[in-house]
Amino acid sequence: MAAMRVEANAKLNLTLDVLGRRPDGYHDMRMIMQSVELADLLDITRSGSGELRVSTNLHFLPNNAKNLAAQAALRWWEAQGNASQGLDITIDKHIPVCAGMAGGSSDAAAVLRALNELEGAGLSPAQLARIGERVGSDVPYCVTGGTALAEGRGEVLTPLPPLPPCWVVLCKPEFSISTPALFAKIDSVKLRCRPDTQGVIAALEEQDLVGVARRMYNVFEDALPERQRSRVNDIKNVLIQCGALGASMSGTGPTAFGLFDSEALAREAQERLTGVGGEVFLTRTV
Ligand code: ATP
């Protein structure tokens, strides 16, 4: 096979907890991840040129080895003990950038899955995850996606029962968040509350969508600068007023999302949020 088209799904955090800073400078995390249908599309072609080329439809993203998709290809060849081969990666971005939705990590994971197929290497998802870990902490989760508990830096994964299918409305406000700055701040912030991770896992086991939605929480909301926190809260309030079963922020933000069991209510929320500013999407869980 010489070419493949692959989807790279976005993720949301149903919960996100930071347990503490580790001696190596990383933070120990505990989070429940969920894939959604919103996805980037990647065309991956073996070119025989000996060059690794990457391009995207967004002019501000790196079109070179700094792109996380290209980094994944380089790590792949490193792990295989090969010199880098000719490869063209074309990314059609749909996932908002710097949004807490793991867009870049998901592109990287999609490249690893595609190279595994194109080269007939037959690596297991766990082996692909180990390669992906060297690109970023969210890449191992993005290799398989679905509903999972992620611990450690995010690379220690436990599959969970799937979230009952539902509609998701998400809104990325017009500003972006600096992930390193927010991680630095979380150590000094007094957290108002912590997510009930065990409660969410129990609700997933019972396939209780309302029980999951009611317990969603992300500790990074407490670390946001005041104006940004208030904007995220405004979005969450609109989602709840429109009938969301629960609303939260994803990753280090600033995307806020709500879960709906009714398509009509989800469409109403999408309409209310469109026009207020930012990027608004209606999608479904995977
Ligand atoms: P996470 O949820 O994993 O923290 P994020 O959604 O906050 O990720 P991304 O959209 O993945 O953030 O992008 C983070 C940074 O990575 C940006 O500065 C962007 O320029 C860079 N980047 C490199 N490659 C890509 C890619 N393929 N897609 C998106 N961003 C990329």
C-alpha cells in the first residue's frame, strides 16, 4: 500500500485532576478521556523522495519537523531502526488548535497508525503508544481513543466502559491558553474542588449518562485567569440553560462543552453560542 487517508479524532476530558508535581518536573494526572467524531483528516503517502513533507490548511501551523505529525513519523523510523523514508503528510485541520482537545496529539497518533498499516509492521496499539509517548503525553491515548482513564503523565491507560452515545456541543472561545503557564500555576492555586473520578467510573459501569454528566469537572478551571474563567463559565451556563446534562472544560482549555441526550436541544445550544464568538461545533461521542 502506498497511500492512506486516516481520521484523527478530537478528545474531551470528562474529568481532569492534577495529583501533584513529580521530581522530574511533570505532573501526575488522573483524567477520563472521551473521543468525539470531530476529526482532522490526514492523507499519508509514501513518496520515495527520501523527504518528509507535511502541509496543513492552516497557515500558522508548522509545515516542517515541528509539526507533531512529522515528529511521529520521525519517532516511528527511529523505533524501527530505519533512516527516514519519503513521506507526504497532508492535514486537513478541523479540530481547533490550542483548545485542550489534543488536536496535534491525535494527528501524531494517526500517523503512527497509518505507518503501521503502510509498512505492514503489525505493531500492537500498546507498542504504537510507547512510540507516541515520545511525541507527547496525550499521544498514547489518541492511538486507541474511546473512553479511558489516563494516569501518570497521561500515558498509563485503562479502558473504561464507553460513554452512552450522546450529542456534544463545544465552544472554543477566541483566546488561547498557554498550557505550560497553566501547569506552572496549578501548583500554587487553592483548588475549590476535585472531580469525583471514581463516581464517574461507577456511572460509566452503570451506563448512566446523567450520572457521568453531573460529575464532570476539570481542576484547571480554577487556575484560569479571571477574565478567561468568566468566559468559560458563561459558555457553560448557556449550555446548561439550553438543557445540557452537564458542562465542563476540556484539557487546559479554553474549550467548554456540554453533553446532551437530545439532538434538538443540542442544536438550540449550538445556535445560541454561534454568534457570541469563538468556534462552535456540534458533534457526537465515538
Ligand atoms: P492538548 O489537549 O494535548 O494539550 P491542545 O489542543 O491544547 O493539545 P494542539 O492543538 O494539539 O493543542 O496544539 C498545540 C501546539 O502544537 C500549537 O502550538 C501548534 O502550533 C503545535 N502543533 C504542531 N503540530 C500540530 C498539529 N498537527 N495540529 C495542531 N497543532 C500542532
